[in-house]
Amino acid sequence: MSSTVKLSVEDKDFLRILADFAFSNPFEKQSFELAYKIAGGSYSAGEELSRHVFESVKSIIDKVTANGRFNWKHFSGEDKELVRVALLHDSYYRCYAEFDHLIRHQTQDGYQETNVSFAKESLLILRKRGFSAADSLRYFSFYYQLRRAWYFINHGLIGQSNSMEVLRSHLWRSVFTSFPGLYEQIMWNRMEDFSTFLVGETGTGKGTAAAAIGLSGFIPFLEKKERFAESFFNNFIEINLSQFSEAIIESELFGHRKGAFTGAVDHHEGIFSRCSPHGSIFLDEIGDVSIPIQIKLLKVLEERTFTAVGGHEKLQFEGRIITATNKPFIELKQQKIFREDFYYRLCSNVIHVPTLRQQISEAPSTLIALLEHTIQRIIGAPLPFLLDQVLDILKKEVGKDYDWPGNVRELEQAVRSILLTKHYTRNRSEAVEYKLNFHQAIDSESLDAQKLVSVYCRILYEKYGTYEKVARITNLDPRTVKTHIAKA
């Protein structure tokens, strides 16, 4: 059927705004501005605003698809693309609440795959609207990805400070790029080539940010089995590299063959072998790995291949890599912690995770929001009276100007301590106290060389938590490090 159907100027203007909104980053101000234009008024952000947007879109779709003109292919030129996007947005809205329920259910069940009972109806709507069977499956999977990204970024990263808004926006772009129209058409299955590098102090929540990306990858829907190819929990693997000795890291990453070294009594699969084609690997404390490991990781990043320790076969890696470090980004380059080629391969997408003190300085309400979130996660329900008591205790015992050196992780431990003891002693962490005593000892010239090394080892141990990490930094044997820490 050749189409002579054309949109009116008014309808076209409306659908242009909708197209901009459909491809906007929901964590940026422009998205809300476009939503209000579509809804035709100011409404509370969230369910109310979404409902008014849907009603406005449904109204225009009913108008422009009257007299059986429901297939977007009955239009031509710009009209065709505008109606296509409008029908996709309308189809998305009709099933997003069910996707949210599915995500919450799967979050509770963990690794168990779940049948998607509403898939048949959603796919039928897409196909009736002119989308092919293959495209309908892709868009249905895309809807699932959109809802997971929203869920894990919005619910996992709490606070309304400017730095957190920037972080959430950046995480969304890390999943869908800054060109979502291009992502929707071409890049949805090509994101494995884009690594992300998270930088931030210990305890800031880099793991949560990494999970928000890793749990939001594209997972195809298997129509015959009425479920997605895998649970999103199965396709995110994380490993803290600082907890392993140099000899073990290579095996944990790439695996080893039987007999590759003393104690290798069987084959072992590393995390790169265990990661699914739709999955992501999170390498925490990447700044701790040696040059030989960096070379191997660079090969994975550039050629997508690796070899197990003691093996010769080239193995393929199809997932995505997310890395993190607590070292200042500029320090990585100035101190040449990374090989230059490895550094530049990682730094194409650097995300800075803000400290808690920065968030609170920008928006004091962040502390209340984080405490409320933490209490609900620990207790299982929101308890306003408990929040008030925790705030009162913190106000008395640490004061409003406390800088939270342990960041969000320390805040969580403060809540647990108050729940158990009704107290949280102002504690700048042992590392901070050692630093203060360290400077005082230097000023009084009371430190000998032995004590100097011991205190430095203790400061590093309080920061990183493992003897192996301190040993790598100080070039000492781990047993020597342990002896120094005991003397400090």
C-alpha cells in the first residue's frame, strides 16, 4: 500500500517533541522539560507525570492513526519516523510497569530465570503496528534494558546533589551512549567495545555504580521459551584485584590449565571464561595490577582474546569490562602506574564517583536521604521514627561538620552501630588518627626509620585492608608488612 497520509503541522510539531523526549537522558533536566511540554502542564515528577505523558501520546496516536492508518509504514518521510517513534513509546509505556515488577521479582530471586507472562501481548501490539517479528523482539528486549537501567541507577545511587545528578546521567550514557537513536538502530549489540573506568575514594560506591551498568546490559528475549536468555544477575561478575597475590591474579582472571604450576591439579576457569556474551566484568582496584597483567588485559580490550595460564588456545571474550580504582586519576598517569597504551585504552570513559562530604556540601539533604535508604535496606521497611533517632545520635556524637572519611560505607556502619548500641563514636578512622600522630611525631622529631616504616604500613593497611596490597606498594614481603603493622 503506497501512502498518501500526512501529518498536520500541529501534529508534526507535537511528535517532534515526543521524539526528542523518547531519546532523552531521563537523569537530565531537558527530559523533564520535554515531558512537561508533552503533558501540557506541571505535574509531580514520577507516576503522575508519566501518566499524563502517556495520555497525551495516546490521544495523538488515536488521531493520526484513524481510519485504519495504524501501521507506521503507511506514512512517508519524516512523518513515518515520527509515527514510528510514537508507536514505540506508546508500546513501551503499556508494559513498563510489568517490567518493573519482573525486575523486583528477579532481584529477590537472584539467579533464577523467570517466565515473562506479558510478552505475548506486548509483541502482538508491536507486530500489529507494523514492526517485523525480529524488530519486535529487539524492542521488547530494549524496553527491559531501559527499565533495568532506570531501576539500578535511580534506586542504587541516592541523593540530589549536583555531583550525584552528574553521576547518574553519566551512567545512563555509559549504557545507551550519547546518541540513543544510533544505539537503538545499530549499537545495541556492539557495546562490548566500550569500557568504563570508575574513579573515587574507598567507600564512595564505585561497586554500586559498576553494578548499575553491568546489570543493565542488553539481554535478548527467547520467544519460544517465553523468557529472556539469562537472568541479569548471571551476567555481572565482580572481582577485587587487591585481595589476590600477584601469582593468583592471572589465574583468577584468565584461568589455568592442569599442571600449569605447582598446585594446579585441575583445569580452572577464570572470570573471562565464565562471563556470558551479554555480560560484564567489574575489575575493582585495577590500579594494583602489574605491568604483565596490564598487557594481558590490554589484549582482551583490543583483540577480545585471552589465553589461560599454561594454555595455548586463544579464547574469545564477548562481554564488557568495567574497571575502578581509588587512586586519584591524575596520579595514575603522573606516577606511571599504568602502561601508556593501557591508560589510554581505559580513559575513554572515565566516571568520577563523588565523596560523601562533597555530596553533603552540595546538598545537605543527601545525608537524610542516604540514612533513610540505608535504614530501609537494613530493616526492610521505612521507619521515620528510627531515622529521627539516628539523626539525633549522629548530631550529638559526630556533629554536623563531620567529613565522613569512610564515605557511604562508613555511613552504613554508623547506622548498624546505632541500631546495636545507640552510639556511633566520632571516628575519623584509624588511618586518619595514625596520619595525625604521624605528622605530630615528625614535628617532634621522635620517629626512627623502623617506626617510620611501621606507621606507614599501618596507614596503608587501614586504607586497603590487605597485607598483599601494602606489600605491593612498599615493595616489602607480606610477612614483613604484617610484622611492621603489629609494631605500629
